Amino acid sequence: MKLSVDPMCEDGISKMYWSVSETPTRAGRRGARLINEQICEEMRRIPREVRNGSFTRQFAGKFDNGKPNFAGRRAGEPAEAVGRTGASLGPLMSWLGEC
């Protein structure tokens, strides 16, 4: 991961593509299939919500109302794909200690 991230931080995505093998380069260039204009607009909208305070108001409102979805989401996370993957990979990383 570090071998991919460091070049990207230094000189952008083109440097990352230059420094890795052809396989991730080809896979990465398929991003247009996933990142379309609708996704880009959402990615622009989220920082606007943080800057204009609407994110904070929504976040605080959820706490004021007792966090109605929080416990359910937290309970369901281990069953989601990212939770299952993390649970299976954690024991393989002995340097992290007990998972």
C-alpha cells in the first residue's frame, strides 16, 4: 500500500501509475465506470455541507434525538463485507497485536 500511496502523494495519480505494475494501472483506469458525474457532484456537495454548517446541524440533531440509527448500524457493521474482511485479515497481521 505504501508503495502506491507515497508516489501519489508526491506527484499525483500519474506518478502512482508510473511506479506500479501494469495490472493496477489498467484496473485504476477503469474508474470512470464507477466515478461518474453524479458521484463527483456528491463529492463536491459533502464539503459544502461541512462548510455551511448543515452537516453539523444534522449530526447534532441525531444526537439530540437519541441517535436512532447509530446502535443498529454499529451492530450490523461486523456482518458487512468490510467488517468480515477486516475480521479475517486482522489475525494475519501479527504486528498489530490482538484484534
